Amino acid sequence: MKCRDIVEILERLAPVKLAEPWDNVGLLIGDMNQEIKNIMVTLDITSQVAQEAAERKADMIISHHPFIFKPLKRITEDDYTGSVVRMLIRNNISVYAAHTNLDIAWGGLNDALAKRFGLNKVTPLHTISSQSYKKLVVFVPKGYEDVVREAMSREGAGWIGNYSDCTFMASGIGTYKPLEGTNPFSGTVGKLEKAEEIRIETIVSSEKLGKVVRSMLNAHPYEEVAYDIYPLELKGEETGIGRVGLLKEAVTLEQLIKNIKKELGISYLRYVGDKEKEIKKIAICSGSGAEYIPDCVRQKVDVYITGDIKYHDAQSAEHAGLCLIDAGHFETEHIVGSLLADYLSGILPEGSVHVFCSQKHRNIMKMI
């Protein structure tokens, strides 16, 4: 498969537009036309990981953390980043990063954590945006309503929850007078016409509106199409950083800590709070999420699981009555390898591309 095919599949899960403005995601090194046969997935790209990719004949590395984050002033062997870039280019290895877009995306890293911890009724911890909708109304000559309706539905119009092709249709009489220079679908130039028409109305997400309108116009038999677009107060699916969810049954903080250690394969973590406190409502944020402690307090969660908690952040949480679990930056994100490997293997045609996880990515922080 081509590199662009892999990129398109990745961005179905984690669209680049979801990434934070400061982030650097997408194809960082490579050629969209490159043939890809072997893909290695990893949390980070280090010199050891790059060497591993070369030895295992990887054509592409997909990482969570962007290897190129700040602008490069030079690419030389004397510079660590430059030396790794040179190694990757010498071995014709493309590099793709899915970072905050994968954190935010539904089905992404935070949802993978929520699933591991057994959370239900999951919502964003910190909402960034919510989908907006428009109502599209078009008038179609009788007999053509299904053609136009199906054209709009194919491009995503009429989705309400788990239902597709949702429209409302009503019949009526439309009037028009073709003027000089027109080529009317029916009727005579200069004469007022009355036609049986069907009013079709449907709901469309703002991001799909352009494609839906173009498809509708292409399918419509009229030379000039009468249609309306109305703004709606209705808000759709929210997207955001982190997740909040509920356990099926309450557990003590001590039991939750044991479960987290087991699920993430860790021996040590830091926590704030009473070990006997009952926990039901949990917030999580992979990586480093101390800045969302106020969101946890506002949503009245029992415990917040994240990484990189600073001392004074922990004090603030304790003062607000919030339990904290610092499970570590690496520990809350290293599952990204299996997440992406499983996702790609489930979509790519069988036998087309070999996807495997790096064995060299590791947490450089050690405990004694």
C-alpha cells in the first residue's frame, strides 16, 4: 500500500484537525507515494527505536509523540535529533505522528484507557468543541425526490444518533416563470408554471454541509435549484481532552490502585487521598494532565488518573477533596502501540502490510 493510504486510514480514527494548535502531527518525514510493507508503532522515536526500525525493515514508523516538535535549524550528526533524522532518511523510513488528535479522538488513547479501567457512560473531561448542525431544505419535482434524497444521504446528511437517511418530505405546488435565455426542466419560456414538488428537509453537520449541497445540486434536475439552509441551536457530539466515566460498582481507592497497577503493568504510582474512600466516578487523561484538575472538581469526580502531577497541583486537589492517582506519563500512554497496531490490523487488507510494536521504546525514568 502507499503511504497516503496508511495516512488516510489513520486520520479516519484521529483527524489532524483535532490536534491542539501547538502540536505537530501528521507525516513528518517521508513521501506520500512510498510503498509501505512494514509498519512499526511506538510511543516515542529514539535512536534505539530508529535503529530497531531499520533492522526490522520497517518502511514507516507511527509514533504518538512527535519526533520533530520544534523547528530544526540544522540536520547534522553532531545534533541528536539531526542524527536520527539522517538515519531514518538513509533507511527510507517515513515517520507519522498522531499525538493530541489521538488523545482527543473518540476511540483514541483516552478511550482505550477508559475501557481498560471499566468505565461506562464516558464523556470528555475538558470539552474543546461540539458539533454544530444545519437544516437543509430543498424543493424537488415529484418523481425525483428519492434520487435527490439518496444523493444527500450518501454524503452524510440525515444522521441522527444511530439512524441514517433521516428526512421529512411534504408535497405542494411550486410556481415559476422561465425568462429569456433559460432552459427549463419543464414549462414554457415567458409563461407562469405550476409544478407538483416535494419539500425535502434534513439535518446536516456543518463540516459535511458543503459536500451534501454539491451532491444535491448535481442530482437535482432543475437548472436553478431552490433550497434553504437554517442554523440550528442543536449541539451534537462533543470532543475534548480526557474522559469521565462511571464504574459499574464502587470500589475503594486502594482497590482501584491495585487494578490500575495490573492494567498498566506497573509496580509503583503516587496518589493523594484516603485509601478507604469509595470511588465511583473517575476522570482520566493520558500523559500529562494536571491542568484539568479544575475540570475534575467542577464535574465532582471521585478520583483523577493522569501523569506528571506536580507537588502544588496535588495540594490543590487535596484541598478540593479530589483524590489523585499519578500513574506516570509513559505508563498511561505506552498502550498506544497495541491500540494502533490493533486498529490498523483490523482495517488493512490481510497480508498487505505487516504491523508490529517496537520492542525498544521504554520509560527512561527508573525507580529504586
